[in-house]
Amino acid sequence: MPVQSRAVRDSSVHFRLLQQYLVLLKKYPILTKSVTSGILSALGNLLSQFVEARKKAQKGAPVSNIDAAGAARYAIYGLLITGPVSHLFYQLMEVWIPTTDQFCVVKRLLLDRLIFAPGFLLLFYFVMNILEAKGWTDFEKKMRRSYWTALKMNWKVWTPFQFININFVPVQFRVLFANMIALFWYAYLASVRK
């Protein structure tokens, strides 16, 4: 009885997805990083909604439906702001503070934590306020109520990750690395901005 051979898949689905991502990253770096940022930002918002709903359910409080508009706002922010701005920042950092600089490790971290992080968080608050169609008064209230708290939490949470990111992760993967951390960070921001 003859035995028929079967075609063997030479790579897993995950490996093929990674290969495709790398091809897109090389061909369309800003677009790829922007789309990835949009998707992961929306997922972070949905994660926040899920966690809040679960907390409410455990306390016996009524649980509201998923806010698709909120997830869409985070997707828009990730697509139009996080991806392109982060790409540009990491590229410029390579030029401004090359690895040949004697204190590049410290300088890069200080640039990220003391200049980029406060400005990027301010931009987040401002853009989200616009996407929520709220006025200047609401923006000021949210800034007074939660900006400083969010910035301090940003410094606590992000500093070790950014140290690794800007010093050890290849520049083409820094936005993706930050997006993976941001998945949980946006969940935090979505809850603190309410």
C-alpha cells in the first residue's frame, strides 16, 4: 500500500505574522507603527473598560455597555499621534544622542522622561479632550485634577521600561515595544481621566 506524503508547514502562524510585520515595517515604517499603535491603544482602552466593568459587577453595581466611541478615540490617537510622533522621537534621539556619546544612557533617559513624557502626556490630554468634543474648561479641570498624578505614575511605571527601550531595543522596534507597555498604560489613563 503506497503512502502519500503530506505537505508540512514550514512555519507557524506566529512566525509568518512576524515575518509579514517585519516586511511592512521595513517598507512602510511610519504607517506600520501608526496602525500598530492605533490597534494597541484601542485594546488598552477596551481592557480598561473590561476591568472597570468587572470591578462594578463584583460590587453588585450596574455595569454599562462597552464604549465603542472611547475605543475609537484611543485608536485615532494611536494612529495619528502615538505612532508618528514616537517614530520621529526615537529617530531623532539616535541623531541627537548617538550611542558614541559618553553619557548617552543617562542623556537619553533624561530626554525621554523630563522632556518627551510630560509633553506627550499633555498632548494626550489635549487631543482626547478634542476627540471627546469638550471645551477648554473641561480640559483645564482634567489637567488640574489628574495630570500631575498621571505624570508621576508615568515616571514610576515607564522609567524602567524606557531605560530598556531606548538603550537596548533596536530603533525600528522601539515603538512596538512601547506600544506593548502602553496597552496597559492606556488602560490606566482611561481610568484616571474619568
